[in-house]
Amino acid sequence: MSLYRRIRAGYDYMQKWPLNKMLASRFPEYRVIKSTRFAIMWMPVVAMVCAAVQIMFGGELTPLFWAQCLFILSIPFQGLYWLGWRAVQPLPLPVLHWCKEVRQRLVEAGCDEAPMASVSQYQHMACLLERAFKRLDSAFWRDN
């Protein structure tokens, strides 16, 4: 998978994953997505402030400064890359069984859901959880 496609997959995964604190204890995606969104918003500002301070006090833009700015600007891409890598990972068996249970509850609630494949990925789970949080009551999530 190319770098662009991995980052794009990470962005799509970030958009699909339900940001619910009940999932934060089970999966690191909640923290990574929050951090990545923060970095997308504020790291360009931090790089600009670093540039302004460098120009104001040093006046010269050294190669070390450029390396520092590139590192600061790469932080959001690091989060998106990790999310893209995570999106295509196969689900471990305990998580797959839990997803099948969530899917079964959706079917019982009257939703038409496709069966979970044995090689489901985290991206598939994100789509399932997104639908589940919209359609299932909060009692189900407290019990699980």
C-alpha cells in the first residue's frame, strides 16, 4: 500500500470510528484520533510560531530549523499513517466474537446487517460500531 493510500485510509478510518468514551478503554483509536485531530489543527500554527521566533531572534533560517519544522508538520501524518495501518489489520478472535455479538444485537433490533467475515478488519468494525451507536440503546453498551 502506498504512503498516500495509507494516509487516506487513516483519514477515512478516523471519520468512521465512533468517538465514544465507552470504547476508549478497549481500543486506542479514541486517543489517537483525538491527538491526530488536535495535531491537524495546531501543528501548522506551532510551525509558524517557530518560524516567527527564529526570524525574530536569529534572522537566519538554518537547516536545523527546517528539520524542526518538517518534524512538527509531520506529526498529523504520523497519526493518520498509524490509523491507516490499523484500519487494514485483521481483527483478533476475541474482538471478532464481540463484533459478531454487536451485529447480532443490530439484527435483533431490526437492522439489516451483512454477516461478519472471518477476516474482518478494523475498518469493518468501525462501520459496524458507527451503525450500532446510532441504533442501539445505551443499556447494551453499559452491559458490554
